[in-house]
Amino acid sequence: MLIRKELEPFESKVWLSSPTMHGDELKYMIEAYETNWMSTVGQNLNVCEQLLSETVGCKYAVALSAGTAALHLAAKLAGIKPGQLIFSSDMTFDATINPMVYEGAVPIFIDTEYDTWNMDPVALEKAFGIYPEVKVIVVAHLYGTPGKIDEIKRICDAHNAVIIEDAAESLGAAYKGRQTGTFGTYSCISFNGNKIITGSAGGALLTNDRETANKVRKWSTQSRENAPWYQHEELGYNYRMSNVIAGVVRGQIPYLWEHIKKKKRIYERYKSGLKGLPVNLNPYDEANSEPNFWLSCMIIDPDAMCRQVRGEYEALYTPEHGKSCPTEILDAIASINAEGRPIWKPMHMQPIYRMNEFITREGSGRAKTNAYISGDSIGADGKPMDVGADIFHRGLCLPSDNKMTDEQVDRIVEVIRRCFD
């Protein structure tokens, strides 16, 4: 067995991406407490929504209890009905697609492309050729990197399809000078505890349409009618953000650009430190996009992968000189008290969605197995046909907490380097 010398662990755990608080959050929470506005109305909510719309560049922001709630209401706005086919990003967190399924949608997953690790426009065009009746597309911007949204939008416009934009991970990121969260017919962001700014929970639906914003406010407060008693004429939800959570978000928003600057510094330090190894960081279109660098991720060159196999709940690998794999590197990072994670497992590989159709630029089909062996499915261009599975197989998320020091990044880089010894 190959034995590699370990480095000294960090005294305090280095997290993947934890909340970074500044003090203003507590001030606004105390304000909610002292004024007794502890429910789903209050000054924090009003200011929070105003700040969000100004920051992103949309007319209206409706603060909700979670990004998932925003996506669910977007599904309702899009008019999704039981049995309706929709297209969705494949390599993403399942909160992107689950809310569509709440409304009975049948998702067809669109493969990923290597340039941005987001939805492949070529595969999307092919999908419309197979299913021209589809009218709703759910697009995520992975790890804070904008997808090729203008190409995707052009294709959707040609087919009169509505875009639900999942910008949960990409608040503050821009494509051709325009913020993500403004490209969709309905756009959604998240303030979960690990996001670029947080409320500990919460999310928002973004729109330029006043009627849409008012409809979301109504639906999210149990669809109460304007009557002196509780009058309900349509289905509603308890999805409104509380004034207390809004106080945290209100206090975080002014620090968004500072957080992005620190995240970018971490990304660039990893990129510099890992130079010379057979690896690359998660890519982006430097000419057209500016990510928020929420998570720094890494992918290993195919010929530098040692043998690795993953089951449903565990993974095994065979150490090999000069080679490594995500499982080995994640174990090594964990050994020094730092948190990394695998890349999002593509939706078409998930047990719950494995029988759903999956479309690549090469064609369509269904996942045959949870396992992926590099080189198993090679397309006409010499590249893997299942791009998402390939990135999942070879990629991992590195510790990206914006409180990390340069020295901490450097020690993680050293751990990774030793894995290739």
C-alpha cells in the first residue's frame, strides 16, 4: 500500500463555505425584536427587497423562506401541470428540480458542457428537436459561474419557452456585464447558510413584472384575499421570509462585493499553487463572465486519475504514484481538519431520477448505472458523451471559506500536491 506523509491538521476546522458575519446583521435583528416586528412583515423585509433589486438590477425582489420556495413559486408562475415535460440542468443540487416535480413536472435532463460546467446549449438544441412541445427550461449557474445564458436564451426564445433561472449559487456573478438573476422569465436566489451572503435561511424571487411580484407575495402568505376576514380563493403557501431573517440578509448585502473579492482571491491562489499538476480549476469564460467564485473546484486530468469506483454510499480507490482521484484528495483534506466535497452528482445518476430521460449533444437515453468509468462512453469528438458524469468522476470542491488565510490555502495545496507524489 502506498503511504504518504500527512501534514499537521488545522487547530480549527476550515469549512467549505461558512457564514461570514459583520455585526450589522445583529443590529437589524435586535431592531426587529425591539420593535416587535418578528413575523413576515416589517422594515427589514422592505429594505432587504429594495437592496436586492438594486444590487441585482431588477425591478422587484420578493423575499421568501428559501431558494427552494422561490423555485416552487416560479414553477407555479410558469404554469407547470402534472405530466408536463420540462428541460433542466443536469449537474446541479436537487433543489433545482424538486420544486418542479412538486407541481407534477417530468424532467428531462440536459447534459453539461466543459467550458462552464453548466447546461450545454448544443444538447439543449438537440433536446428541442426531440421534444419541441417543451415550454419550460430550468437553468442553474453552477458554483457561482454563469452558464452560456445568451445562447440558451436564444434557443428558448426560438421555441417560445420560459426560462426559470436558478441563480441560488451565483448572486453577484455577471454575464456580459449583466447580473445573473435577471436573465430568466422568473429568477431565484438563495441565502442558505453556505451561500455568498446568508440569512441562515431564505431566498428571493426576482422579476421585472409588478403583477408577478404581487402574485408571489400573495401566494407566499397563504393567498389571503383583501377582505376583513381570512378569505382564500386559491391555494397558498407559508413561504414569506420573516422580518428577523430579513435583518440578517439586510446586514449582509452591503458586504456582497467584499465576499466575492475574497472568494476570487482564494480561487486565484489555488490556481497559482496547483500550477504544474495535472489538474484544472472550474472554468469560466473570462471574456464574457465574472463569477462570484462561490466555490473553488478542481478537476483531474483523465490520464492522471488513479482507479476509483463509487457505489451509492461509499467510494474506493487504488493509490498510485503520480496519480490521484477525488476520493483520495478529499480524504487527505479531511485528515488536516478541512472540508471538501464531491462535485454535485448529476441528476440523471440519482436514484430518484435515474429513469428520466437524459440528453447529451450525442443523443438521448437513460443512465444505465451509478458507476462511471473514464473512457467508457466516447463520442465522435473523442470526448466523453456523458460530460456531467465525467466531471463528477474527476472533480471535487475545495475548501472555499472566505475567512481562509493564504497560509491555509497553501497548506491545502500542499496536501493535494502530496497526493500526486
